[in-house]
Amino acid sequence: MDIGLFALTETVIELKNADLTLGSAAASVHVLKGIDLTIDAGEAVGIIGPSGSGKSTLLMVLAGLERLDSGEIFIKNAPLHSFSEDALAEFRGRNIGIVFQSFHLIANMTALENVAVPLELAGISEAFDIARRELTAVGLGDRLNHYPGQLSGGEQQRVAIARALAPSPALLIADEPTGNLDTETGKQIADLLFAKQAERGMTLLLVTHDNSLAARCSRQIRVRSGEIVEDSAKRTVDQAVPA
Ligand SMILES: Nc1ncnc2c1ncn2[C@@H]1O[C@H](COP(=O)(O)OP(=O)(O)O)[C@@H](O)[C@H]1O
Ligand SMILES: [Mg+2]
């Protein structure tokens, strides 16, 4: 046994029988139906599936933004299902970066403030220096004092990526990050995400409608109606077993 192998296959996410129903009794939806999922450190996982199948909800659970009704979720071995709201928020701030389709920037803050203020709130020192460095690294060194409304969609998504990366999270979660961008800009944003993932050895979870984008991930998972119906990693394992 090679010690290096253990390092390569360190588990970063473990979902066990994850179950969640959303909505009121009159209009409830069984969104996640007993999902089991294990993801190793450094994997890039493309999550695909029809609209309404539960992809965003799954990401929100993995981001610690949505709680399960039952089942367990471990991130870096931490049992998030038994964390208090405060502990969850702190864990999220340190370990998980999130990028949304619609950028979610704060309109009355500059690009620099959008990245620096969350760091300051998390008690991280040198927040503005880190923010300046992260924005420069995504190509926005000359846009630090622009407000979101003064930036193009691609530039706004770069700010959001800088914000997500600034705490050096182990896990980067992106929900349709290119969904609001034209094809060329979307490709540049995807290139940036994959470059950052490679550079920092992060685990990347990417929901996308774009099959070619999912194909760039090292693993693809298909969700349908609240269940994982296909997993390229599992298929490989199954195929390795002689019939
Ligand atoms: N807060 C909510 N209340 C009720 N139903 C919800 C809520 N959030 C999501 N849903 C439903 O859960 C299902 C999955 O939603 P979602 O995770 O956003 O799917 P996807 O991202 O795959 O399009 C959908 O049918 C949606 O209408
Ligand atoms: Mg969605």
C-alpha cells in the first residue's frame, strides 16, 4: 500500500440517505429521495439533469445552506447535520465557496468591497489586501472600484468567483455559473473555474445544462426526480467487475 494513494482518495463529502421535502403540506415536493454520495478531494463533479430534478437543492445541502429532513452530511468529516446554525455559518465561511447563475453581488458595494467585506465579517485579517489580490487574479485589477451595475455579466461573475475563492475554500460549488452569459463569455468563466480548481487542488461541484461543460469534469452525475440515476464513477467501478 502506498501512502500517496490515501492522500489522493481523501473523502471530502459524504451524503448518507439524504432526504428532503420542501414546501407547505398542501404543495410539498419530495426533492431529495435518500441520496447517497461520496466525493473525494480534488474531484471535479458535473451535475446534470432536467429542470426541477433537485440539482440546486442538492448543491444547497452540500453548501450547508439547506438542512436535511433526515440522513447525514459530512464535509471534511464534519457532521453538518448536527451543527447549530452559527457553527454551520462559520464552517461554510471557511470551507465552502459558492457561485450562482445570477452572480448575487451587493449592488451598492464596489467589486473590492463585495470580496473584502465577507472576509472582514469572517474575522479574516488583511481582508482588503486578499480581496485586491483575488480580483487581480481573475483579471479585474483595473475594476476594483466599479459597482456591479458598471460591470458586464462576465466581469460580475469574475467578482463572484473572486469572492468565493478568497477564503481559500476546500470546496467550490457553482450552480449554472455560465447560465446567464453568452457562449464566449461562458467559456472564459468555465476556463477560469477549471484553472482555479487545478491551481488550488479544490473540489469542484458544478451544476450545468451544458453537456460539454459537464464533460470537462472528471466525474459526471445525473439527477432525476430527486435521485442520482447515473454516476460515471460508479459505472467505472461496475464495469471493472467481471460479469
Ligand atoms: N422552497 C421550495 N418549496 C417548494 N418546492 C420547492 C422549493 N424549492 C424547490 N422546490 C421544488 O423542488 C424541485 C427541485 O428544485 P431545484 O432543486 O431547484 O431543481 P433544479 O435545480 O434541478 O432545477 C422543483 O420541483 C421545485 O419546484
Ligand atoms: Mg437549479
